[in-house]
Amino acid sequence: QSNVSVASGIILTIQPGVQVKFDGNYQLKVDGTLNAQGTAGNEIVFTSNKTTPAALDWQNIYFTSTSGGSVMKYVKVEYSNYGIYEDGVSIPVENSVLQRNVYGVYLASNSSPLIKNNQILLNTNSGIWLSGTGNSPVIQNNDIYNNNYYGIVVYENATTPSNPVITNNSIYGHGYENLWVKCTSGDMS
């Protein structure tokens, strides 16, 4: 029912099967370590507390540059604005479902996580958005489909390029482009 912070030096462990419900436009900000490791069939769910949930019901899980060592495996993140938001850190996201958010995964500058074996679907903007500069994630073996606008966006507007490695993904069914790259020199889809 309010913003929650995990302070630097603190470890928050969420057990498999736990549901974390946000009752308003709040975020879980991680300066320390978030250990969110569910299991197949017993995922950890981050979701809205509204009776009729929708994208934008809550903000995000926000990993700052001091939150190294965090893990997101076998989680479901739904009905938020930015889903999993990484800013200057590389938190792996594996075997998870990111659905019905505005963005499934949002990478600000200098974030290079492993994003692997996920389902990323039905987000109102994009499945994965790389913003800023210096992002070099490995995006591998994901099903990225039926997001309203884009599957993956690489948005470049500065001098330090992003270098994502995108392999063996199924990317389809988006309103505009499956993969969209925007550089200072123009667009490439």
C-alpha cells in the first residue's frame, strides 16, 4: 500500500508461490538484493490488487546500480507500468512471464542482463525496451508475442552504443514491428 525499498546491503528473499500485490501506483525499489526465485508451477507473482486489473495499476520492480546479485527466476510480473526496470545493473530474468504491463522489461543505460526462456506478451507498448546507451543484454530463447506495438526496441540516441545479442527467440504478432532499432542516423526495422 506504499512504495517499498530494499536498502543497500539488505537481502529480501521471496519464497516460491508468494503473491506480491500492489494496491496503487507504487514500486518495489531495489538498492540491495532481491532474491526472487520461484519454481516451475510455483512461481512468484508480482501483480495488481485491483478487482479488475489493467496495465499501469502499479509502477515497477526498479533495480538500481547498487542492486547487483539480485535474481528473477520463475516469476510472473503483470499489470504494471515498467515491469522489470534495470538502471545501470544486469539482473538476470529467466523462465518467467511478463504480461499485460506497459513494458515487460525496460533497460535504462548500462544494463546488460541475461533475458532467457521467458514468455513476454500482451504488453500495451513493448516486450523489451532498451533505452539510453551502453545496454548489451543477451536476449535468448524467449517467446515475445502479441505486444501492442513492438517486440524488442533498441533506442539509440547517444555516443555509447548498445550491443544486444538476440538469438533463438520467437518474436511475432506485434502491432508495428517485431524488432525496431532507432539510431541518431535513422530507423531500422
